Amino acid sequence: MPELQFELQHTSNSSKARAGRIMTDHGEILTPIFMPVGTVGSVKAVTQQQLKDEIKAQIILGNTYHLYLRPGVDILEVAGGLHKFNHWDGPILTDSGGYQVFSLAANRKIKPEGVTFQSHIDGSRHLFTPENVMDTQRSIGADIIMAFDECPPYPSEYDYVNKSMHLTHAWLDRCFARFNETTGKYGYTQNLFPIVQGGTYGDLRVASCEYIAGKNATGNAIGGLSVGEPEEMMYELTALCCEHLPAEKPRYLMGVGTPWNILETISLGIDMFDCVMPTRNGRNGMLFTTRGVINIKNKKWATDLSPIDDGLPNETSNYYSKAYLRHLFVAEEILALQIASIHNLSFYLWLVGEARKHIIAGDFEGWKNEMVEVLRRRL
């Protein structure tokens, strides 16, 4: 089967925003796109049918670290890969597990060979190397797999970030070597995306972009942002990376972010996004709406019988009232988590879909500036 194809369809006249089309063996992805995070093979509180039919997700994520630990590679291989295991027939992307491993700062050790770490489940010890992470992602069977990298924390000293970036590049060479000497297990093509690192240092970001671009991968990712740095710094570094990554390949900004972060970085040239925010914040009662941000647990919503968000063309958001959803949260009903998660994910997918429409229509920048102001409001 052919490798991933990217067609750049429209570009904004007043910004770097783009609308495109990614083709994988499991279907097309219209960009810009938000990818719901299904860490352990499921998007929390949401079924695959809801993801496809109501939320209109086009691609979802799995996580190598979590899937490696549970259910394990052997079970996934018996099932025929993650697509068959979780019954999602669209494209899947897997994060390499690097970010999860490095977040376990007290329980891991980094060395040139790879990273040793303790499982958060039972304390057992494991080793991740660029080679076995490629093998694991082959077994999971995602359409897009990510290189194994080190994500330095914010803030970090220049020397540390510089060494970390060179380690990421060395690991990337090994990822590509292993990827190129192996094949997919399930009869369709997998695609390896490298990850730009370099912390908050512009010269290191440029050097990493140039190294990554030299791999001529089917797509490229920007990692290590939205880890605590100020928003303006994230925008500045994203713009810098977009200037140095090839325009003819999709650009994926990892782990970003708020609705306004997404719109601002679309305008800088980003095509793909993922973040746990819509589901995690939703489960805690924070709703992103077409009028601003709502804390649905606030008493002010107790008698508000208007829909959760009648500006959103989504059945759940129009069917249930704010008062009812608040009642479910106060009563600690599980349904509250499901409704809030479906709403927030539907909002994120609607938002990137609207961005695409306005890029094509030629009025993206003006629409974006108005929307950012609205979306940041606390209602």
C-alpha cells in the first residue's frame, strides 16, 4: 500500500493557515484536524460509535507506553492490531511513550541505549529503546507512529536541552533504521513522524527542524511545547518551527491545547493537534462552548434550562440543559462525564472544521481574531 499522502488544498492570504487532505490506508483526514486522545485504546467516557457518528472524529490517538503495559503487545497481535481490538476503523496515531516515560522523573533513568523505567501499575522495571518502541508500534498497528524522543521539562538550562536534542536526533536515526528494516504486521502502511525538540531556545529549534526535515518523512511533529512555558513563547517557537519545516508535509503540534491555542497556531501553519484537555477538563465540569468557557458546577447554572450550547450543531449539546448537566455533576452521576466529554470533543472538532471552512473562504484571520476573544471568556 502507498505511504501517507498530503495534499495542500488552500492557504490563507493573511496568515500561514492551511487546509489540506491527508490520505491513509484507513481513510482521509481533512486538515486542520483535532485528534481525540484514546490513551489506553479508548477515549475516556466515549464509545467509538459516538466518536464517529456524533463527534465526527477522523483520527484518534493511542499511547505506546500504556498499551505496552496493558493489555500488552501479545494480546494486540492476537487481536490483529488496535484497529480490530477497539473496533475503530479510521486512522490511528500512536505516541511513542516518550512523554509518559519522561513524566515519571522519579522512576526512570535516561542513557544512550534508551530509558529504564518502573511501571506505574505494578512497579515492574522495563527498558524502552528506539528499536523496541518501533517494534511495539508495529504491533499496535497505528497508521502514524511517532519517533522515540526526550521531552525536556520547562524550564531547562541550555546545555541540558542541547544534549537532550542531540540524544533525540541519535534516537531518531535508530528509529528510522529499525522502521526501514521492518514491515507492518497487518497489511497496511505505517508512517513514521519525527519530533522536533529544542526546548525554548530558538537556535536549537531551528537546528532540530533542519535535522528532522532531512529525514524526508511523510509528516513532522513539534514536541516539547505547552509544557509550562508562556503562551506567547509557544506561539513564537511554533512560528519558527513552521518556517523551517517543509510546507508540503503535514505539521503536528503535540499536546496543544486550549481552543484559542489551536486557532492561533493554525494561523502559524499547524495542521494536526491532540490534547487531553477536552475530555479531562470536561470530566471536571469545564465546558468549552461557542460563547466561552463554563464551569458547569457553579450554582448559577442550577436553574438554567437552556441547552448546553445551542450554537453547536451537536445532538448532545442541544438535547441536555445546563441545569440537568449540573445536577448530574452534583449527584456524581457517571452520565455527567459522558455528556461533558461528548460536548467538549464535538466542540473541538467543530472548531477545526469551522477553521477549515474560513481558510477556504479566505476570511480566516478576521474570523479567528473574533473567535479567540469569544472563546477566552469565562461565563
